[in-house]
Amino acid sequence: MAWTAADIPDLTGKVVVVTGANTGLGYQTTRALAGEGAKVVIAARNLKKAEAARTMVLEEHPDVQLEILEIDLASLASVARAAGELVARQPSIDILVNNAGVMAIPQRETADGFEMQFGVNHLGHFALTAQLWPALVAGDGARIVAITSFARRYRGRFDPTDPPVVGEYNRWKAYGQSKMANLRFALELDRRANRAGLPIASLVAHPGLAHTNLLGERTRYEPRGLRRRLAGRWVERFGMEASRGALSQVRAATDPAAAGGRLYAPRFVVNGASVRRPLLPWTRHTNQLELLWEVSEQMTGIRFEI
């Protein structure tokens, strides 16, 4: 039988942090987990949208606990401030869903000078996870969920001296590299937690093609004319509702049978029920996992000890 929102266990007493929880998949994840009793921290850059999301969830579930945390993943200073504030408020965290991201945008840089997609999608979440680590260790068998994409297959060669871009900027290649980094970081995090004997699981989710603001932004950057129209129609035809698209990350975060190092994704790649998908052996090469970890520490200036 297909795994649905009805299979989410009781989450009463659990503390959950969801980045990018004000819209799209993050909002639907917040809505689903809060509905089962979790206390959810809406971690977002836009406070107005975060407050609107909080209001909508409370209209549906008036008794849930929802907090808002301002964080800009494009700024390591903002991440550090937010992590410090959150740990002071929540000394233990049970679930962290690193959901926020940008997709296939024109070339831009973060506040720290990194390519925006790699900086937000990977480095911001690497820094956040590292700085929330004491609270995650204090949680009740904490889970960390990373969000990848089928686009990780379109990434080019990984260059440790210039991780986001190889040669002339290609926004899809940069996005693909950031999504492969999400996958590899999650796998290495799980490997290191296991080696340390910690009851912490790091999992990966691929939402498939879902109707969200992120996809709307993506089609906006396509050249005007036939290509943009075809992109929009492809999304309309094959995309899922955001609530269905969020099920893979919700399952990774809550399914009692889900174990660390696993990938959950739609059955038919971009659409369908959330199922466990195999990971190809080359994605688990230890040298590549360790290389990304080392590069991430160097770029963020954060020593992530486990």
C-alpha cells in the first residue's frame, strides 16, 4: 500500500525545524507534522510570509505550537545567529528538515561570495546542521532530512577548488551540483553519526515534480517563447500537488521503518507515491563524501566534529 499522510505517527512532544517552511514543500511539511502534534519551528528568510504560513496552519490546527525563526541561508552570519538563538530556545531538536533552496537561477553570489545555489542549498544547510548539532544529539533519536533532485545527475565534474561551477556558468549544472552535494552531505553525515555510535539518522528525500513557487520561478528564467510555454505545460501535466510532493521528505522524517542513509522519492521519478529508491554505488564513494565534507568546512570556516 502507498505511504500517505495517514501513516505519520503521533509526534506529540517532538521538536521539528523546517527551513523554507513558509511556502511550497516546506509549508506542506510543516502542516503535516504540526497536524500530528509536533512543535514546528518555521525557519525562513521572509518573516511576513512565515507569519502568513503560521496563521494558515493555526486555522487548520488551532492547538499546535508554531514558532518563527528568521534565517537567511545565503549569509553564514545569519545562519550562525539563527542557530545560536534556536539552540537557546530549543536545547533539544528531534527532526531537522533542510528543505529551503533555490533552483536554476541566473548567476548570483551569497553574502559570503559563494555561487548562490551551492551557497544556499548546501553550504547554508551544512553550517546550520553543524551549529544545531548539540541540540540534535540531545534529541530523541534525531533525524536530519536533506532534499535532493533528479537534477543531481546533471552536475558535471566535481572540482574541489571550485565546487559550484566548472568553466562557464551553467545554472542547471550549478543546481545539479548543489543537489548532489545535498545527497553526499546527508550520506556522510549518517556514516559519521553511525561511526560515533550516535542514534541519529540522516536521510535523503527527492520530492519529484511538485507545483510550488520554486518551479514557477524556474519557468520564469526560461527564454521567452516556445521553450517557456513547453516548460510550463510539462510542469502542469506531470507535476503533483505540493502536499503530495512533500510526502517523500515527510516520510523520511517520520516513518518508523525509515533508516539512515536511505533515499525516498516518487515511484515514477517525478510523480507517484513515496517509496524507498536505490542509491547507485558511485554516489557512496567514501573519498567523494569526505572530500565534500572537507571542502564545506574550509568554505564555511566551521569545523563539524562528530
